[in-house]
Amino acid sequence: MSYIQDFEKLVQEQLKRVERMKNEPPAIDYSGLDKIIIGFVDGDGIGPVIMKQTRRVLDEILREDVAEGRVEMRTVEGLTLENRVARKETLPAEVLEQIRQCNVFLKGPTTTPNETMNMPNLESANVALRRELDLFANVRPISIPERGIDWTFFRENTEGEYIVGSHGVAVSDDMCVDFKITTTQGTERIARMAFEYARANGKNRVECVTKANIMKKTDGKFLEVVHKVGEEYPDIRVEDWYIDIMTANLINEEMQKDFQVFVMPNLYGDIITDEAAQIQGGVGTAGSANIGNRYAMFEAIHGSAPRMVEEGIEDRANPESLMKAAELMLRHIGFAQEADRLRKAVDIAAADPSLHMTGTKEGSTTEEFTEAVLKAL
Ligand code: IPM
Ligand code: MG
């Protein structure tokens, strides 16, 4: 019955994490830094292709800030599938150390190796980075102005089904158990970020999405804590939804316009933000911010698309999502004007009728899209 001891150990570690969260230092104030260091992590598959082009755009936008020493851009090496597989490590120590030397970083998608790929079954690098750097908030904006849609998703980004997702137990050949963990502290901080965003942006509603009718303890706590934090924001109404009906409502044209801000546990947020991105025009069109009090990571919402590499069409990958992630990064470090400039140019390129970012061999190339962005800057 060794799994009972394993469970005990897992619970003790999580209780320690709760203590750490109680003593968490406040969020970093970028305006107080002499210099902001931005890291760039290529990722796997289409990652290096979309990163190269996104960097060209950032080089242009931040030229003066770099020249005058307000911003430094650094390439972080070694978070490649090859290196991780060779080392049998999800996050090689020297990679994590390079990342910790940066304030924020832009990351291309990483491939998670497993046995069906004839590789060791390693944890997702993404999940490990979020946990190691305590990037507790996954913020994903979706906007379709012509349909009156302006949504911002606040997905809890470390806990829930993910925090010990690789520590489930095969109790017997016939039965497996996984664990889902929700804490008061972990829920409070994501809820507070959602309400603060709502208040700062003139929104008067927050949709809290759970499955608290079934996951009574964990989602029950999430719901309870969101409402408790919500009491501090009497001008904002909290609406409760179950995830199943919310996935339906998201495509209900009568209701879409009413939604503004969403807050939800990790796995539901993972699923529903892909749906939301698809409503916007595809997962290639959405950026994602992973925010903690000390570090922040910005990435495309989609994966590394190994299929495109196998077919030799990686040069046709749509860089829009990574460019939107770069926009979120600029905004996060206080470069609002630069963020607006980037976003406007990306929107112009995305609406260009001569470009077709289909991700197929007939589609336009990543470079062609980028040229249109550079021209529109
Ligand atoms: C996302 C991705 C990740 C997740 C994967 C790559 C681990 O789907 O960022 O939404 O499940 O969170
Ligand atoms: Mg996802």
C-alpha cells in the first residue's frame, strides 16, 4: 500500500505550498526597474519559425528602448525537445536559471514527449514552468468587435487538475486515481486579479465557471472563494455557471455580448479558451499571458504543430497568436503605446485580403504575414 504514503507526501507538499502562498511577496512593479530583461524561448515544431518573425517585429518596436538600455532582449537556449529528451528532464536547471534572470519571457510552443512518440514520458514543459515560476494567472483575451464580443478569461493556472497531474496513482492494473487540488489562497489570487481587471476596465459582471455540482470539494471551494472576494467589489455582479452549459452559451449569439470577464479553475479554462479562440477565428489567433507576482510568460494559445513540420509547411505557420502574446507582454511591462501599435499592425495584417494564413501548403507564409505587420507599424 505504498500509494498511501505517496498520497501523504503529496498532501504535505501541497500544504507547504499553501504556507508559501500565505507569505507571498507583492507583485513586481516594472516601473521601478532601471531595465527590463525580456527572454525569448523558441520552443519546438513551428515555435522557432513564429518566434523569429515575432522578434523582427519586437526589434522594430523596441529599437529605441533597447538602444537606450531600458530593455534588454535575451535568447534563452536549451528548452528544446532534443535537449529535454536527451537529459530526461522537463526543465534542465540551466534553462530555468536563464529564465529566472529575465523579468518576463516570450515562449514558443513546446512539445510534450511521451512513449507513443518513442520518447521518455516527461511532464509538459509548459506546466512545469507555470508551477516552478508560480505563474498563477492565465489571462486570455478574445475580441470580435463586429459581433460585440470582448471577453477576458482568467484561468487559474497552477492548481486544479494540473498541480499534481503527473503524480496520479495506478492503484492496480485495473484502476487509476488522479488528484485535483484547490486552495483558498490559490483561488483568492486569481479571483482578485479578475475583479481588479473588471473594475479597471469598467466591466460590471464576472462569470464564475465551475462544475461545483459534481466536484463538490474543489470546485465548491473555488465558487465560495470567488464570491467571498467578490464581496469586496459590490459594483460587480458574479454569475455562477457550470462548465457544460457555459460551453454551449459561448456560441449562443443571444448571450455572447453579455459576457465580459470569466474566472475558472485550470482545466475548464484550458478547454473553454480553445473554444473561445475558435470563435474568434482559430487557435492561431489568440495570445496567452501567464502571470505571477515575480515572473510572467507569454505564449501562443496553441501547440507546436508537429504535423506542419512533418509535412514541411512550418514556414506557413500563423504568427498572429505569438504576436498577440507579445502585445500582452508589452502591456504587462507598462509599454501600452507600443502594445497598441503592435496590435493595430497585427489587425491590419490579419484583415489583409491578399494574405491567407491557412497553415496549409496553399497558405501565405509566416514571413509574408510579418512583412505586412512591419509595413503597417
Ligand atoms: C494551454 C495548453 C497547455 C495546457 C498544454 C500545452 C500543457 O493546452 O496552454 O492551454 O494544457 O495548459
Ligand atoms: Mg490548452
